[in-house]
Amino acid sequence: MRQRYAGAYYYYSSQTQPTAKAAEAPKEAKAPSSALNPKDFKPFKLAEVNDISHNTRHLRFELDSPEQTFGLKVASCVVARLPAAEGQEGDYIIRPYTPISREDEKGHVDFIIKVYPDGKLTQKIFKLKPGDQLEMKGPIPKFPYEANKYKHIGLIAGSYCGITPMLQVARKVLDNANDHTTLSLLFANVTEEDILARKELEDFVAQHPDRIRVHYTLDNPPKGWNQYVGFVSSKMVKETMPEPAEGNIVMVCGPPPMLASVSGPKGPKFTQGEVGGILKELGYNESQVFKF
């Protein structure tokens, strides 16, 4: 369903009756509203596709206007859908995704999509070509970020699915020179090639060395690897994350096994649930942990 955009018109007339037809003032157009619709799915046209690796792609979808924003507040996601194939259950395959674009990006929205052997929607998205459409609806709010609400935010991300909301938060913090929040990221992957957005993360550190630290851990590190090895551990958390204290929070996002090990699983109906796992053992409470 396409949104409609109405211009704003202002008319000026004198208090007395004019002897001739009054001139109409120049029309002022309102800035285009956000592209997303929270109630209905809307098609977005794929503009560009670029391979990042053999199983990961950067996709850019165009918006209705070059001046329009997508409408995604930090931190939130969208749900995307494509028609189900014959024999698949339901009319559509629907999955949540988190864009990597900045909140104020205009004219387009970007995603990093990694295809999985059992990924029903990602396999379909990987076949899209420029000009094809993907239907999306949202935003779905996750964490309403406020500048300077926290002194130190820890970000523990696992794999592709874990880093996208962390990029949202990091950009939001670092783009605001008046936000004095500091950040620490621990990013877990299988191999070095799996580290998505690594250049951007390292640019963050180079540009804001006093505001963000980035650490990596790999299951299968290459020869000469000098950072952490293996699954996220209590030792890694203690060495990289803010301590469990007032003004600090640790955000966790990744595959369900990692989430269960680090913070405890989410509760019923996607509620936060109780803090568990490593963070509970280290003394963090519900106000100091957020699970994406």
C-alpha cells in the first residue's frame, strides 16, 4: 500500500477587501514522511546488490523520495516477507531483519543479509535482482535509546544476526558529539572471514578511540590471531564489558545458544525474561542487561 503525501499550503490575505484577486503565496511542501508503515506491508524496490562474501550480500532498497527516511528508530527492526513456494506452509515467509543504515539516512535503506542452508527467506532474498521488490512492515521497537542515559554500554554480539542492532546503537551514540556514553563491543564469530562490518567497526575505533573499544573472539582463528578464541566466556566478559554497576548496561544479541549461555534466554512472547548464564554469575541484574 502506497502512502500519500500532502503538501502544506499557506495563504495570506489582507484584512480589507482587495480590489483585485489576491496573489497566492508560494507553496511549501512538507518533508516526506517516513517510508515504513507499522500496520501494513509495503513493497520496496531493490536498487543495488553487492557481494561481501560467498554467503553474504549488501542490499540497498530505494525509498519513495530522495528526501524520505526509512522511519526506523534506534533500536528497532522490521519484518520482511516474500511469497511462499509451492508446498511451503502459509502464503508468505516472514522474518525480522535489522537494517544497517543510519536513522537519518535519506532515499534508501541498507541491509546485510547472510544466507543459511536452512534459511527459507534468506535463500529467496539472495535470488533478488535490482528491480525486484521485498515487502516490509515496521518499525518494531526493541530498545528506546536515549543519549547519556548510561555511562557505559557493553555490546556482546554473535555472528551476523547479532551485529546489526549493535551497529545501530554504536552509530547512534558516536554520531552525537554531545553523547558521552562509552561503548565496549565483544563480537563472536566462527572464522575471521565471518566478521561483518569489520572496517566500519575499526573506523569507529580510529575516529573515537576514547569512546569505543572493539574485541573479537573466533571459534577457528587463523595462525597468528592475537585476540580471544572460543565461545564467549566469563573471562572475556569480565575483561571487556562494563562492570555490573548503576549507569552501566550490557546488550546481548546472537544465536539462541549464545544468548542462553551469556544472558539466559528471552522469556515468553519475546519478553526479556530473567537474567541467566554468565551475566547472572557475574552479578548483573535485570536493569543492567538487555536481550535483543
